[in-house]
Amino acid sequence: MKLYIYLTLILVLVIGSTTHRVAQASSTSQASAEARVKVITSISIAKEKDLEFGEAAPEDPAKSIETSATGAASFTVKGQADHSYSIVITSSVDMVKDGGNASNADHKIRVDSFKSDPSGAGKITAGGAQTVKVGATRAALSPTQATGDYKGSFDVTVTYQ
């Protein structure tokens, strides 16, 4: 009889613990995933040539430099091959006469309508670089425009897309 009670007790414990384990296993589930990243070459831009409007005289009309013209600015973009990037250019800049007064209208000339080739976005070639050309429009000169050399800086920003 003791053996019967002992076997019954073991059977109840086995059945009870098995049922409990099944209930736990079906109420929770878990999966794992990896976090990954591929680090690519940084994008960079370097000026190769400035934007050149040449010579002008007082009362000269506005002058545009197209991206295909000799006077266009040139930049080299380097980065990860076959990756696209955006191109953003300063909207306008005032060129100021060397030694001049920036608050004097006759000592500054506005440059605006910047455009690039490629326009707005580019794609780095298999060799890891691409040339970007930039053109713009110089404002008409006033009849009292001061003579001398004028300079102004504009920014070209490239960002991976």
C-alpha cells in the first residue's frame, strides 16, 4: 500500500509539473536580432577653381556664368563609390571691394542665382570622386561703382542622401 501511495504521489507531481511547464512555455516567446552598420568613406569637398566674372566697368549689365563656362567654379567631391549626395549652395553673397566699406553700395556687388552641375544632387563615381561645377549671376554695376578688386565667399555643402 505504501508503494501504491508513493507511486501515486510521484505521478501527481510529474503530471502537475509538466502541465505547469507547458503553460509557462506557451505564454512567453523570445527572438534575437543583430544590430549592424557598415561604415563608409566620409564625404568631402575641395575647391579646385574660383568663380571668375572677369573684368567689368561701371554701368555694365548683369553677367551670368554658366556651369559649363570657363569662369565656373570647380569642386571635387570624394566619398564612397556609387553613393548619392545632395548639393546645397549659398543663396547669395556680396563681393566687397578690397579695402572698401561693405556698407557703401558702391563698394559691393551682389552675386546670386547659384546653380550647380550636377544640379541639386550627384553620385560619386566608381573611382570615388565627382566634379561639381558652379555658376552664378553677378548684378549690374552702378554708374558710380568703385574701381578695384572685389571678393566674396560662398559655400557649397554636400551631404550623403
